[in-house]
Amino acid sequence: MLTELNALKMECEREMSQIESLETLEEIRIRYLGKKGKLTDILKNMGKLSAEERPKMGKIANEIRDELETFISEKKEALTRQQREEKIRSEYLDISAPAKTREVGHLHPLTETKVQLENLFLRMGFRVIDGPQIETVKNNFDMLNTPDDHPSRDPSDTFYVDKNHVLRSQTSPVQIRAMLEYGAPIKMISAGRTFRNDEVDDTHSPMFHQIEGLVVDKGITIGHLKSTIDIVLEELFGEKLKTRYRPHYFPFTEPSLEVDVTCTHCHGKGCPKCSLTGWSMELLGCGMVHPQVLKNCGIDPEVYTGFAFGMGLDRLTMVKHGIHNLRLLFDNDKRFLEQF
């Protein structure tokens, strides 16, 4: 009987190790451990054993039953877990909504140029000062020594709000306000929107941006002006450029100059971008502050001298990035802006 019991155990365990479904496992359990199963058939022969062997065989039979029931229970648990995982995988449904992607923006190329210049001038000891976009005629023209018959005063060139106020045609009125408030010595810059009655084309717009600077102190010369401009342009374009200073006329400076730089594409050799001249478009105007402007602001021109300059931020940005059309800076076309 002991041999039969051990053979039964081995046979049952072998069959259970190969099954892959709970239904087959239940069939095996009934076949071996059911009321009419193989273990019951073997135990029916217990009566043929002697009184001494019967308790021993009964104990062994119970141990084998317990082992088989434990094995079946563990196998059932493993199969149940496996079926549950397979069901989860086969019936999985992703009900979560996709997260909204957040686009990270960047500075507009005009703003980037403005910030770069302001940071540079701050390192050079300048003060950044802001002013109103609607300015008085007095600050925009009179205090800047602009003659009454100057073309810039005409409504065909300047936007008048009323007879005493205009949309500022330059950021120079901020220099007037700064000298009136702080006196001399002073080192300041101001950047912002300006307005002129221009037709829109590749290089002109009725609204554009300027950055202007002013230095007034004892012993200021045109050499200080040239050195400052050269440092700024070299810092802005990130390379050693040649500058060209040409005589010009501005009512608020004397002498007055316009400044060109070598073409950033051909570096002065001449190419279609610069019409084979080797020079980019005129970038800025500058000069020594007119003595009358200093007098208008209560500063003695016999004691103090100064220089001033004005740069078109739009043109600087165009030259810096090789932009051929000013309108691209104002169209807010995402395809264009993403290039920066």
C-alpha cells in the first residue's frame, strides 16, 4: 500500500505541473482526492492490513492527502493570478486624457536686442531711464533745438495728438527729461517705441524702436563717443567690425555723424546683401550735444560737454540676424519667431 500511495502522489504532482487551466486542475483534484478518487480506492484496502500497520498507513495517507491539497491550492492560486493578469492585459483600456503640452517661449528678437544693449550699458555705468510715448511738443522739438520750419515738425512726418502733444518721433525727449531732473554729470540710455508718419516698406514702419544714449560731463570729447559706439557694436554683433563715420546734420548735436558698419555677410568684401559696397545700412546717428540743448536744460556748456547717440533697434536686429524685411518683426508669425 505504501508503494501505491507514493506512486499516486508522484503521478498527481506530475499531472498538476503540466496543466494551464483551473478547469483541468479541478478535474485532477476530483480524480485523485474526490470521494470516488484514486486515493479513496487505495484506502479501501486498509481493512486488509494488520492492526499494527493500519494506523501507520492511515497517518501516511493523511500526510499525502495534505501535501496534495496544499499543492493543488498553491497551483490554483498561481493559475488564478495568471488568468487575472492576462485578463487585465487583454481588457486594458487607457481612459486617461493626454496631458496638454506646454510650449516654452522665448524673447522676441527685438526684445532680446534691447535687453542685451541695456545690460551692456549698465555694465558701462549708464542709467536706464524710461519716458512717455505721448510727449510734449516742447520736449520733442523745442528743447532739442529743432527750428520751427524743420520738416520733422510737419504733420506729414509726425503724429500730433493736439497742438501741444505728439506721439514721440524719437526717444531724445527722455534725454531732455533726464537732464532737467538730474542735471550734470549724467550717463543714461532710454529705449522704446517711437512713431513717424512713414509708409510701410522693407525698412520703414510708422511705429519702430529706438535706443538713445547721453553722456554729459567735464572734458567729454568726440573720442569718447567713437570709443563707446565701437564697443557697443562689437559687443552686439560678436565680432570685430569696421565702422564708418559720415558727417550729417541733426539740430540737437554739433558736429553730427552717421555710422555704418561693414556687412555682416561678406565682412566688407562686397556681396549682393550690401549691394557690393561692403557696408550695411546706416545703423545710427550721433554727435556732440549742441550747446543750446545744454543751455535749455540748465547746464553750462562752458563747463560741461557731452555726446548723444540714437540707434534703431529694428535695424540693429535686422543686421544682427540677417532679416531682410522689417515687417517680419511685427507680423507675429510663429513660423518666423520660432527661428530665434
